[in-house]
Amino acid sequence: MAEDASLSEEETPIFITVVVITLVFVWLLHKLVKASVVVVKHASVMIIERFGEFRAVLKPGVHWLWPFMDTPRQVKWRVMDVVNNSSKTRIVTFHTDRIDMREHVIDFGRQHVITQDTVEMYIDALVYFHIVDARLAVLGVQNLPDSIELLTQASLRNIISNMTLDDTFSSREKINHHLLLKMRDDAERWGVKITRVEIFNLDPARDVKVAMERQIKAERERRAMVLEADGVRQSQIIRSRGDAARLIFDAVGHSKAVVNESRGIADEKTLGAEAQAKSLKYIQASLANSDARAVDYLTAIQYLKTLSNLNGENINAILLPTETVDGVARILGAQSKSS
């Protein structure tokens, strides 16, 4: 039985030939199926050429290609990759037959530019774009990422050359807007839409930095002096207003005090005059039955008060009418008789 199962010397080469032909056929069939059936993933397309001429753009899904007739177009592409989850990045360049339709970002590094006032500086920028027409992106330009980078560099240098150093620092959003508008028309010819341009770093030369730091320090000192002087001025104004208000209140108070004092003196004189008038009426009524006059009576009383106050040092001579003197004498005599 073992001898029947084994191959003879004549059958062995035939068997090996059949096995080789089968393996070659399977390999060719595998290659044929692999070259004929293409699966395009979501958010990707393929450019298919037939004998080197554009044939179609394959969208996501399963597609059949004619072997050796239809071939995918290879494109050169590059992406920004993060090194080991760190802050360092690297640019990876590769060839592929799939066109990614998602949004891409290009970081083209530090660019040397010169402003309108001849100041050298370095600018870092990011460009965000996505492909809207894969045919133009592949056949309309030789290398799309490099073309977009060079277009951004040229447009950025053109914009910065028309601006001063101060304008570049204060008008970053304006630069982004102008750069986006300037690049959009050229990018549309390549089937690309620029969605955003972002300037995230402006780095002037070392000597310019030193000059800017000195300028900022001087500006801060000037502002401090201005604020201090303004504070002194405000305090002086407030103090002057307070002094003026105090003087006004003092003047008003003094005038009211003078008015009240004058009214008091006037009231005092009025009351004194009324009292004196009443006393004269009482004296006149008392002397109605005698020959003496009331004025003579009052004069006699004042005379007696004056005599009692004489001390020999200050003697004042008083001139009185004769009638008054006679009246005083009669009054004194009447008092002596009554006593």
C-alpha cells in the first residue's frame, strides 16, 4: 500500500509542475483581485488614470478597476506629527494614492520678513485648508503642500512689507484677514479652500527687543509721572474747593452772627428806650402836683451818682442849664425837708 501511495519517478516532476502552476495561478488571482477591487474609506478619494489619462475620481465605497489599464495616481503628501506625545513636532513626507478630504494644517516654521520701517523679524504661522476638488489638487499643481506653503510665505512677506513694526504687533487680526483674502483666489485654482490663517508668534531681532523693552519702560515711567501729577492736581483742586467752601460757610456764618448781634443790640436799645420812656411817664405822673420837672429829677439823680463816683483822679466837668441846676436845687431841698 505504501508503494502504491508514493509517486513514481515519472509522476514526481508532473506533480511538482502542477503545484507550482497552482501556486502561480493563486498568486496571480490574488494580485488580480487586489488590483481590481479597491475600497476607498470615508473622507478620502482616489484619482484613477487609464493608460496615463485621467478617468475618474473614486469616492468612498467599493470600486472595480480594470487590471493593467486603470491605475491610481500617486501624490506626494506631508503631515505634521507629534514626537512621542511631546511638544516637539516633525514633518513626515510620504507618497499615497488616497486624497484626504479632511481639513489640513501646515506649519511652515519661522519666516524671515522685513517691515516697512526696515525692521527684521521672524513670524510663525499656521494655515488651515481642505481640498474641495481632488482633480485640481492633484493635476492642477505639482506639489500641493509645498505650493500652499510658498504662497503663504510670499503673501505674508508682501503684507508685512507694507506695515510698520508697531502695526504688526497691534494688527495681528488684520494681518490674518488680509492674508486669508490674498491667498483665497490663488488657492481656489488648485481646488483648495483656505479656511483660516493664524499668526501665533512675532519675534523681532535681539536689538529691536532691547529697544522695545527700553521704550516700554520709559512709557511706563512717563505714565507713572502723569498719574502722579494728575493725582496732585486733583488733590489741589479738591483742597481748593474745600477751602473755598469753608470761606463761604465762614462768611455766611459771620454775616448771620453780625445780623443776629445787630438785632440783639437793636432789641436791647428798643427795650431800654421803652423802659426809660415808662420810667419818665411814672416820674412825670409822680411830679404832676409839684413844680419840678421830670427831666430835672433825672438830672439830679445822675448828678448824685456822679458825685458818688468822684475819687479825685478823674474829674469831668459837666455843663448844665441854669434851669436844670435850679430844679436840682429845689428837688434836693425838698428831699432835705422831707427827711
